[in-house]
Amino acid sequence: MKKLLLSAWLIAMLNNLLSAQAPQQLNYQAVVRNNTGNTVANNTPVKLKFTIHDSSASGTSVFTETQNTTANQFGLVNVQIGSVSNLSPVNWGSGTKFLQVELDINNSGTYTDMGTSQLLSVPYALNAKTSADNNWVKSGNDIYNANSGNVGIGTVASFYKLHVIDSVGGHIAGVKIENKGDGGLATLVWGNKAGSTGLAAKWSGDTNTAYNVQTANMLSIENYNGNLMLNAAGNNIYLGTNNGEPSLTLTSTGNLGVGTTTPAPSAAVDITSTTGGLLLPRLTQAQRDALNNPVAGLVIFNSTAKAFQGYNGDMDSTLAYSTVGLTGTYVMDDGNMQDYPAQSFQPAVSGTCDSISFWVELFYNGFTQGDADVMLYSGLPDGSIAGSLLASTTLTINSLGKKTIAFANPPVLTAGVDYYFMIKPHTVYPTGWFSVERSNGATPGECATGTVWYNMGGMGGWMPSGIDDLQFTVLHKGTPWVIFH
């Protein structure tokens, strides 16, 4: 039997790598000669069996395929390894690979082993598509990475999604994202200049503009032409829109300057301008009243009232009260004897005494109408705590139920200080008298800081109950919004 020879095994081996399309293929070209050294005749049937071994020439087979072809007039055969079987299972990124070629001429049914040789650099380019350490994917003009971990540049210990370390000093070193177009330069830099670290972003119409992080611990966002500048240097923050000069400054001590870089230390906000004023929020009366939990010191312009107003937090409040009314105490003057009560109290909070309310219980012996004086004093009725008259008013009694009086000049009452009011006939009542409601002892009053006092026609002076109270309310009418004059 003739001995068959295969010459120029891997002539122009791997002239083309089709890694971007499936299936992956390797070009293989060889000249087939017989055992006398002559090339085989044109159209001679040739079978080539390819086997790729892992790690060594005798290693595990990771790929095998057989291809049928014919030699041309020069005895040359051209095939693509991987055109019959898929090369994708071969892990090019792990270990060396060896190619074994076996030959069968004229369909003899017997293959001759033509030898095994190591595949060198070029085939490993296939690893770029499937390597376990390559997560970059190209899609059209885009490239993306689905990596769920961190990316390190200049470091093997990345603590962030993108961690860049540049040890070069004396100039900007770090990350720079730049966009050049329409004659402009947009740049974002994180780095340092002469050891000063910071973050800076700039747009400049001049592409040759020096661009640096200038100050230690500085944040800078800047339009070089002066339309925008924001930077934080040291402990101050500057925002400028006037040819690069800061228009707004926030100092480290919390002073805000508008139109000045040196706000007055005593001013929380210092506005400097020769061309404009301060424009406050303009609210209608309904919008003002709908404000949610305004705080004392809030200032607005009331467009309904056409006035500047400030909120002082002065809301309605009850200074003293007792709601128990089960029996009555007389208010009478028949010309011979007077009988009338007083009610002592200490205000729960300080405020003006804007109204006092009490309840008329019954009319007696034909009483239909009469005037009564309501008088407010400091101290106590028996003089044990000295006091003085603070305010008084006269009220006509001609019906039962709740009566409310207001003083022309409401006095200011202080929390925790003793006060009392009395209800006294203004003149002699020609017929009968009336009574005002109070608690009845079995159900005491609710004013813990005072009690009802009785004036028994001057017999023994004022006598405190100690248990009962009139049914009464002392109110402060708040004025939460005040007009600035």
C-alpha cells in the first residue's frame, strides 16, 4: 500500500477568524502528496479528520469533525474547521490546545495520522467572545457590561462600581469625561492639582482653557464664559452668574449673601442690590388661612388686605374655666341688702383677657330685666392678696343662658397669678333678682386654682366656698396675623 504524505500542514493556517458570527471557524489549507512526493491528481477525494486536544497532544478531545473535500489541480485542499461541528464548546481561555489531523485519500476507509501540533496565539482570539473574564458586549455602536461587581482601574482592590487610582502627582489625575463639539468643551473631572483633591465640571467655549481642580476639597461646576459657576472651597459655597463672580454665597457659619461674597456676620441673610428689592410671597386671605401649621415669624403680603402681615402664633386660648352648672347663686339688690358672687382663678397661660362668660340660671319674684356690672380685679376678694381693679363693663340681663362680656381695653393676665371677677347689681332692682349657675358641692367645680366667693350683704365680708365654682370661661382671643405698619 502506498504511504501517503501530507505537505504544508497549516500553510496559511488561520488566515481569517470568523469569531463575530456563528459558527466560529478556522481556515485550514494543505497540499496533499502521495508516498512518492507527487501531488495527488485533480478532483482526488480527500477526507480530513480534525481533533482538538486539551492541555497536551494526547490530552482529552474537546472537538472533533470530519470533512469531505477534493484536491485541485495543484493538490491543494481548503476547508474551514468548525463548518461541520461547532467550535463554541472549546474553552480557549483555559489551557493550551493541540490540533490533530488525520487523512483518508480516495475513500479508502483508513485514516493516516498526519501528526499533532500546538495551536498558538491566533485561535485564542475566539476567547474574546466567550471568555469568563470578559463581560463586555458590543451591540451596534454601543458597548455595555452586565458586570454585577466592581471595576478597578489602577487598582486590584476596587471598593466602588468604578474605582480609578492614578498615582501621578503635580497635575490633574483621575477621571475625565469630555465632550467636544460645536467648538465647545464639556468636562467632568475628579482628581487633584498639586495634591488638592476635588470634583469639578466645566463648559468652556475655549477648548484650550486650562482646566483644573484648583483648591483643596473643592467642588466646582463652572461655565467658563461666566453663565454658571458653582464651587465649594474650604467651608464656603459660591454660586455665580455674573461674569464668573459669585452672586450667592453661603458661609461656613451659615450666613447667606445675595449680591455679596461677604455677608454681615450678624445677618442670617444679607441682600445687597441697587437695582431690585425683596419680593415676598403674595397670598390671598383664603390662601393665608389655608397654610398648614404656620410658624411664628412667617411673613407674607396679603393681597386681599393689601398689607404686609406677620404670623406671631397668638392663637385663641382658655385662661380659666369651670363647666359645672347645677344650682344657682343670687345676684340681688333690693335697696336693703346686696347679695352677689365673685370667682377667683389663676390663668393657665398668659394672655389678654378678651372675654368672660357666665350662665344666668333663673329669674326670681318677677324679675324681667336689670343691669349688672362685671368687674375684673387682681388679687383675692377678701384682700388676703392685695389687688386692684383692672377692667369693668355693664351688661343688661333680660334672658337666661350664657352671657359673654368683652372689655374695651382688655388687660393682660399672667399665668399663675391670682385674679377674680365679680357679678354685681348695677342699681337697685325694683322687682326680684336673678341667679347665676355654679356647681353644687356634690359635684365640685373644675377650677383647681380658684373658687366661688359669696358676699352676704356685707355680713362677714367675702366668704370662699373652697369647693364650688361658677360656671364660667375666661378667654384670650388670639390675633395670629398682625399687620406691619
